[in-house]
Amino acid sequence: MNKPVIILALVSCMAHGVAALDSTIAMPAGQGDVIITEVMACPYPAVGLPAYEYVELFNRSVAAIDLSGWTFTHNTTTVTIGAITIEAGGFLILCSTTAAPQLAPLGRSLGVKSFPTLTDKGAVILIRDSYGIMVHGVEYSEKWHSPALKSDGGWSLEIVDTNHPFYADGNWRSSSSRLGGTPGSANSVAGVNPDIEPLRITNIFPTDSLTLAISLNKSSVNFLTVAASYSRDGIGIREISPADPLQRRFTVSLSAAIRRGEIYSFTLPSGARDFSGNQPSSDPFRFALAETALPGDIRFNEILFNPWPEEYDFVELVNVSDRCIDASRLLLLSKNPSTGSESSAYAVCSESRCILPGDYFTVTVDPQLLVTRFSGAVSANIYPVSALPSMPDDKAIVFLYNRELDLIDRVDYDESMHFSLLSGTEGVSLEKVTPGADSGNRANWHSASASSGWATPGAVNSVFTETVPESTGVTLSGKKITPDSDGIDDVLVISYSSPSIENVLSVIVFDANGYQVRTLADNSNTGYEATFTWDGTADNGSMLSTGIYIIWVSAYDTSGNVNRWKKVCAIIRR
């Protein structure tokens, strides 16, 4: 199938503040000259500040800036700031007219008529100049608080590095001031925290054959005024316009219709920039016209229903069809088989997003926690949800429906489906052996392997197989290791295969005198296949000397079958 490539050219201009010889003379503002540096959205219960909501502005330019005609927006509510000048390097506290006298002792305050109530959970807030041009904005979130206890109230969110004002996640933290905030003065968390993340596409979804919704990971460089004329295979960009005030989402009209069943890709051009000047990612983003999911199109592929304490379940889906499916039109629901009670239905995704043929799609409450916990996780295939249906540790039934309420897939799990020789199953996922096979077949599920870190969210399953080995055996990639970093025989790969999916494996290296020098696996559970790599070092990391070494492999399964192998390998150091 041909895969046309369309390069999206984002041509924007960044208007920066103009340096002034006299910083007391008010000058026009460029984007990022005046920025929002602190947000107190939940002042109750108060820690040490007056219990009022406020937003702090900071003039990071070298000239005074007149805010006459400027506006402040919270979500869809916009109010006029008023006639006031903010000096170069100066702060201004925006708040309600009631709060202004109470906050004035802390710093220069301005009471704004009809100042909007700030949403505790988070919201888009921004300031525009007298021409209606966005100068700065941020979509703050209560999840930025650390520790999370501070999200209960009394603590502000403060920006860390004012030189990177459009760097959101990672550049905002809870105030560390004992008062709970620092309105009108330098932030308590101020420091150097540069934005080095490339500008990249996070989602493209065709709303119809001629229109695309495109999302970026952060604000683009100022207003998107022109889309470069580009076409390939008869398809180009006819028109592009911002779809949110922070210039992270855009609506693109195409010059020709994309075709159903074709997979396309967009790549940001090398000239695209964010506020910090980072070059864009060169990775293409693939998309296609979505179709209605039919029974069996999407399969359950991996589930974690017994996570570690204070961590979260996850569900992984895989598209085994040849069609693109919209994740937002899929629903998850669970049922307690003992009581018959059902959970509410939860959308797999809050926004329209393509699940292309063969794609893995993992959902969990905290994707970053999942990536931190499991080394084999692929973050690009893990998406956040506000909640998942109840998945008890002992047993449940999980259903997948489309929006038309057709049953797409179902898995009946219980803890006995885990590998019986495991000492515990906390933090261990159940994986599908063959993704396209019936999810209701218990024999098609198995515990994730120890070598994978006990789960593989967003990645190929550790027990995945297309063909079951016909016999049990151990093979080495070679007869020698020459660890000189020349790319030839630098490591030894030990491969194990078995027609049984439930195996416990030990791989130990002995020297010629019979002394144990390295343990590569110690009673590690595996699926049909497993590989281990040895680089010629001992358990303590030291280099082993030239000589003959014995690779001893022992395996047993739940049927009582025991197998042992001795393989010989030489280390040759030049």
C-alpha cells in the first residue's frame, strides 16, 4: 500500500520585545515579554497568605510596558486588566477588587472587575495586548503540585525558569515558600530549567477527508500566519488556522481529499520553532481516515489488574484489523462475576485519535509512572485516562464496546491465570501470547516474563509468538567473545526456546576451574522463548580474563519437565 507523505510547513513569526534605552518609557510588548509566573487557584485552607485567588505577571523585558487595553482570559471568560504600567523586571498581582487591598502589602496589586474564579483542577489562562494578540499563556494543572498534598489548597504554582515561559510541564512547581506563595516577588522555585524538548506532533486526526486536526506538544512560535505551499501525490495544504489560543492545535484544510484505506504521514519542516528556538522532531506522524470498529477489530492484548500500592491498572489494546479505528469511540466496562454488578463505561480516549493497523494502544491514569516502573514500556503508545473501570485483584470481566454499543472484545481474567510458580503477582501483567487470537481463551494468556520487567505496556508482549517452537533447546550466537568494541563478537547471545509457555530458567557462567563467575538468570520465568546477553564480565562488573567458560542452563516447567545444557564459550582479549 502506498503511503503518501505530506510535509507540514509551519511558518510563523516571533515578535520579541524591543530593547529600550530608558526602561521607564512604556514600549509595545512582544510575545513572552510579559508572562504569567504564579497562579493561586485554590487558596483554601490558607497556609500563610490572605485566602484569595490571584495571578502574578512579570515583565521580563528591558522596558516598561503599558497594559492599557490588555485582557486576561480564564478558559472562555475574558476581562479587561485596566490602565497600568508594569516596569522592566517588575511584578503585578492580578486579583479581584476585594482581594487587592489584602494582597497589596505583598506586592503591587491590581483589582480587576469581574475577575474570574480560577479552576482548582486547571485551566487555560492567557494575557492579550490591546490588539488582541496573545502575549503569554499557560494551561496549568493541579497535577503539577508536588507533593500532591499541596493540591488540596493553600499553595500556588510557580514557574521555574522565566527564560522559557512557554515550557509548561516540567517548568511549574508548587511554591516552596512557607507562606504558600510569593505574590509580587521572585518565585521561591526560580532557577535554570531550559526547554530542550523538540517541537513535535502529538496527534493528527482527519475530521473528514479534507480536514485535519493537528496537535503539537507545546506552543508554536507566535501566530501561525502562513502555511507554505506544498503538495505531494496531488495533496497539499490549502489553509491552516489555530484551533486554540495557545497555538498548540490547528485546523488544516487540504487541497485534495485523502483516501480511505491509505496511511499518510506529516513531518514538521526543519524551519519550525518553539519559543525557546528548539528544532522540531523529524519523526513523521502517521494517520488515516477512521472507520467504525467491528467485533474482533480491536483485541485486549495486556492487562495489569494488581499493580503495586499507590500505582495504577492499565489496559493495552491492539488493532488486529486492516482499518484505522478512532480510539475516542471505544468504551471500556467491567463486571464483577460474583455479584453481577457492572461499572460505568469509560472512554478509551478523551480526544479523537487514530489506532492504525498493528498499533498498540495502552491506557492508564499516570503514563509517566508506568514508563518509570516498566523498563520495556513504549511511552509513545501509552495514553492518559481520568479513570479505568474497576479491575479487582482476584477476578473480573472487562468488555470493549464501540459507541454503537457493539461488543468488540471481552476478557474474563482471574489471578489463577498467572504462572503458577510465581511467588507473587503484584505488579505483574497478563499478556496475550497471540494478539489476534480469542481473548476469551485462557490458554492464550500468560504472566509477563521477569526478563521484561514483568510488563510491556505499549510494546510487543514478552510472551508474544507467531509460531510455537517444536523442541526445547539452547543455542549460542558464537563460540567466543572478543570484547574490544569493534562490533564483532563483543557479546554472547544465549537463546532459549521451548514448546511450553511456562518455564523457569537459570543461566549461570562458570570458569574452567568450576567457579561461578556470573549469574545471568536465577529462576526467571519465561515464555516460549528468551534471550540473555553476556559481555564477558563477572557479577561485580570486572573484566574476566582470557580463557574457557561454561554456560550452564537449567529449565523446568509446570509439567515437571527438567532440562539442562552445558555450552562452551571462550573469552579472547587482545
